Amino acid sequence: MMKTNQYLLRQAVSIVLKAPDISTVMNISAPTIMILSEGCGMMTINERAIELSFGYLLFVHARANVEITSSSNSNFHLYVIQFDQYKRVIDEREQLLYRIDGEGLPENGLIAAPRFGTVLGLFKAIIEAGKQSDATSNPFEEQRLLLELLHEVFIAGPKIPYFNQETPIQKAIHYIKENYNTKLNRPFLAQLTGYHPHYLSKQFNRQTGQSISDFILQLRTEKAKELLSTTNSHINEIATAVGYQDALYFSRKFSQATGMYPTEFRQTPKRIVAFQYIGTLLALGITPVGVESRIFHYSQQLKGELKGVTSFEEWDFNQVRRLQPDIIVAPNYLRPDQLQQLRAIAPVISQSWEEICPIERIRLMGQILGKQKEAESWIVQFNQMADQHKRRLKQVWQPEETVAAYEIADGQVYVLGRQDRGAYAIYDVLGFLPPEIIHNNVLKAGKSRRIALDELPAYGADHMVVSIYEEGGMEQTTRLLASREWRQLPAVQNNRIHMIPANKCFSNDGVSLQKLTVMIAQALLSYF
């Protein structure tokens, strides 16, 4: 519905009825969604009566006759958003034409409220954004929030109405979980549920075994632990992110819940399970308690450092859970559902493999894990090691000679991008230059490139560092290495092919990068 349509916010208001004004007639000039955040009552839409209660979400078409009546002694609070939906009817380079259209919108009446806290928060945010008219306000914020609300209501929501699924206490819990980073107190939650504050406390404790304040503290503490474990955010930023405006007060509450202050918690050694970045962890002096089996197999250069570390089968979440990790380290190329399952076990540090260079990753992980000194010390030692090898190579190397990294898998040749296998060690650490075509078509593009057999001469370097990936079988690869195109490469004829086992160059981070740099430098020096 939303791919070819455009949406324009017409009005965003909140309606509050207080005795003796217990009813009002609404002017519905555009498609309208409404949510009741407090009280109960009746709504009549074109003479059709609908009983309203806390959490009800409704949709009303333009030009409908609507009257609302409060039936409670407390306030009746309704949030109202009116918008227009436009459908594209002409899509040409010279012009775009849209017309008002109601296709795909629901019938008048109650609709599903998928996540009450999220939906209510969006209603409030849209109304608040409309009040910001100064020059510093974001002119696109209202539109962004409107689209997010429409997506939440019309696309992301479940089919069964929220109000038929949860009791008032469950609704309160749901709201707390989705709004833990905002101001929460018992009177406000009592208004949301329609309960008297004392009765709310009694029922909440009976159903959860905790007081409201203890429940909020526990939730905020767990969220703070996650941020302390997986980000390098300042304590002030974390305090705000979990609902505390004062960092000192946050520290006291965190200490009350955990027995230690946030800075102490961040420095405490953690049990870490790794799906990637093993070399980075080892560089920081951290040995993971568990490593995913495939990464373990392709990290043979780290075999000595990983002695006694448990390897687990890919996506065996039960085995990961049995390792009782405090933190899980994973690449961000995992599917969202996989990351979600991991986060159900422990906080996850998820980083991009391509966007962060290995050295900066060590520095960043050091900040996150409270190992800044270890990170800087390792980087200094690594740079000293790299400089020694560069000086030795410079003594025998001709400036015009080129070097590049390649991989052969199932008979296919790949020119490796900067972050793959040994390429970072070749270009960024040892300072070698690739052929210009590789610089332009591979390194600048930021990713590896598969090349055809007839492209080999153009992409061949004077020295070719090659890893052979045997997992798919060697038949096609053997045929490639025997081909005329391969045998006629200058690097082959001049004995400048430097083969490196794939399981020793699979990763290029931290200690892996250190050992890979030494291996490549020695392989190149062995030619002279």
C-alpha cells in the first residue's frame, strides 16, 4: 500500500474530556486514526455505537459523523491524527501526478493496535513535533513520524486486536517495556490502566511478584548492562538512554540493583562467545569461552591461543546458552532473526566487517570492553613489527613492482577487496601497490571481484598472493591451475605466486592480522 502512495499530515491533536464536558462532536475532514490513552466511553460513527476502553485504536474515514462521550469519572484522553493518502497516477520524467485515494484503508471502527506503547509514543511525538515551529526544528520530522505510525498500524500490526489480548496489568507491563527510557510513575500508569494507584500496585505485585518501581529498576538495569557491555557510550548517555536524567542518580540506582557502579561493571571481566573477531579479542588479552566451529576451523594460525576454548556448531543456540556468556560478539551480516535469537541469550556486540578497518576495530572494541590501554599498547607493538618488515622489504623491492591478493574457489578466481583475507596486510600494513586496474575496480569499489579467465592477464600482479579455498572441491581449481591462461601469467612464469593456506588467512583482525602480516612478508622475502 505504501510503495506508490504519498501521505500528508493534516492535523494532530489530543482531546481531553473533563466533567462536566463529557461529550463532543468531532469534525472528520480526512482519514483519521485515534487511540484512547485514558478513561473509557462511547464513540458513535455514522450512528454506529462503539464502546471504548483504554488502548483502543480506531480508524474513521473522511466526512464521517463522529460523537464521543466519556463514561468515567476520570479524564477521557484521545489522541487524534488526520492525514490524506495520495496515489500516483502519472509517473513520467517531466511530471509526477498524485490524487487523493482511499484504497487499502480499513473500514470505520476498531483496528488492531499492534504495540500499544510504540503506537502511543508515535502519536505523542507527532503532536509534539507539530508544536516545534522554530528555525532549528527538523522540517521532515513530522512526515517521518507519520510514515512510521502508518507502517506500525497498517502493516506491522497483528490481526488480533491488542485490546482483546491483554489485561490492564499486562498493558502496563507492555507500556513500561516499550517506554522504560521515559518518565514513569505509578499515577501515570494508574491512569493508563484505569485502576486506582493503590489497587494497581496490589495487582501488579500479585501478578509479577515485584513492585512497580522494582520492575522498572530491573528493566532499566538490564538495558544499562547491555549498553555498558556492547557500546562505548559515556555514562551520561547511557543514563539518558535508560530513563535517568541525572547520571549520579543512575549510578546509585545501578549500584542498588547490581552491587557495583556502572564503571566497575564495565571493567569486570566477561564471559564472551565469539562468532567472529577472535583475533581482535585476543589482541585485547581476552580469550573467548566459545567460538563458532567454522571460524574455529579457519583460524589455524590461532590454534595455540585457542587451546581449551569450546567450539560449537553453527547456530546451535542451546550450546551457546550452556556456555553462559555475558557478551556475544558477532558480525552484522547475520540475519536479523539470528541476531534476535542471540540477544535472547546475552547482549550482542555486532560490528560491520567491511566498514571498520582492523586497527580501528581493536581500538573500538577496547573502548567497549574497558580495554583501552591494552588496545593502544597492542597497536603500538603491531606498528613496530610492521615497520621492521617494511624496512626489510624496501631493501630488496623494486618500487614499480605490484602485489595483489587473490582467492581461488571451485575454479573461480577472485581479486580480494581490502578487508578480505590478506589484502589489508598487503596494502595497508606493508604498503604494497596493486595494478591500477585492481586499485580502480576492486579497492575503490570496496569489495572483492570475481574475474573471468580471459581477464586474468589484465588483473595479474607482479607478485600474486593466492589462497585456495578447498571446501567446494578441488577438481575445477586443479583444471584452472593447469589452464593456458593461468600458466602464461608473468607471476607464474617468474615463480612469483605465493600460496597461503586458506585456513591461515581466513580472518585478518588483531592477532590473526599480526600473524598473517608476518607470513606474507616472509613469503615475499623468500623470493629474493
